[in-house]
Amino acid sequence: MTLNRYEAFNAVVESGSLTGAAKLLNLTQSSISHAISSLENELGFSLLTRGKAGIFLTSNGERMLEYIRDILILNDKMKQEASEINGIETGVVRIGTFTSVAAQWLPFIIKKFQDAHPGIIVKLFEGDYLTIENEVSTGGIDCGFLTSPITKSLEFLPLKKDKMLCILSDQHPLHTSNTISFEQIETEPLIMPKKSWGNEIEQIFKKNNIKPNVIFEVSDDQAIIAMVQNNLGISIRPEMTLSGIPANIGILNLEIESFRFIGLAVKPNMSPATKKFVDCVHSWLSDNNLLEF
């Protein structure tokens, strides 16, 4: 079946190897290899390149991947709809998330969701904003927690305004202040998240014509906090990332109140399982007075 070849191709892309794809689909490695070869013969060009470093998509493979994923998604939706008609709840929802949401929201949301929908499997994918957005766009995952703005091809379902704050060491002269000005920020050594993790900070700088003095760029929240704790520089962080922050770090307001806007990114025409997960997210946030839109 062509559908089986599509599943094999997608599994190789997701796992990065024939062996990984075989484990995902509970097939032999030779079966996966045969399915890929058969699909490539049908299409008339190579989809994957194989080398010592692993397996990678060709340029033509990249072009085909989104179409193949759309077909698999539609097939999964059809199965879910048929199950709904027959009174059976089934399906898989693949969720993209970043660290603060994964730590503070998802354990509770997933527990609530699984209690209400035990027949639906939840799979998590953690990454930076850019990767999550791309995975939702190409069908690698069904929905993703992101901050706005996002590409216009996706729907953005707003959830929370997360205040942006400045953090600095208690050794810093401004430690006892309540607010830091943008002019002061420009004169300070700044520790920034890597580009694909910090677009909300870049938006603040652009909007207020700030030219920051960036000395370090790291992707891990705890690494940023540790650097600030050792007085290597200041940083701008969302409030959600500051839970349990050490006592020797001060938190200052920005001179103009600024926020990152957290929401769920989805493709139009969600599957029944994804729609149920979105509803569960809204319900949990509302029950805990965290829904702010």
C-alpha cells in the first residue's frame, strides 16, 4: 500500500534512521528500506541521502514531506472521525512545547486530558520557537505552544500574557531598584537566549530602539540564571521562567510594561484528538485563573 510507504518515509524522517523507523512502526529494517526504495521508484527521484553522518532529506524529499504528512494526517483524522461515529475515542495528539510551559503547565494538563480521554495517546516534542513552528507547519506535530507573532499559515490561539522582567545579581548596583530604564539596559552586559528562543526580547529592543550589549547567548534558562547569579551580566526573562529563582537575584520591572504572548499554534481543520486537547488546555488554564485572553 502507498500509505504504508508514506508512513515508512515519515518514520525515517522523524527518527533519523532506518533502525529508528523500524522500531517506530514495529517492522524490520529491510521492510523500511524496501518501502523507501519503492516510493522513490514510484516518484522518480531520491527522497533521502544516506551517509556516515546519518540519513537526510534531499531537496525533493523536503518538497514531498509536507504533502505526505498531510495525507497521513487526513488519514488519521478519518480514522478518528470513524471512531467517534462508532462511539470509540482514539487517536494521537503530538504536542510541541518549550521549557517553561513543559514544567509549569503540561504535567497538570496532560493528567487532566488523560483522565478525560484515556483512548487518546499524547506525544511530546520539546524545541525552540522556530523548530516548533516549522514542525506544526509541516505536520510533524499537531499543535505547539508558541509566542506570537507566528506565520500566517497557522492559527494562533492566545492563552496568556507573560510579563517580561529584568534579572540581575544582588551584587549589582541596581539590585535594590524597582525599575530599570532602557537607557540603563543599553549600558549593561546582557545575557540573551539564543536567537530562536528569544524573539519576544528582540521585539522589545526593536520597538524601543535599544541597542543591547550582548556578551553571551545561551538556550537554557537555568544557565542564564546561573550566569546572572554570578554577576556576569543582566538578562531579560519572561516571568514564567523565574519560578524558584535564587534569593540572591533581583527582579526589576522594565520602564515600559512588556509581555510575551503565549498561545497554541495549530493548522486549520484540527483532528478531533487535537481539538479535545486544545479544549482541555483552555479548561485547565481557566480553572486555575491563568487564562488571560
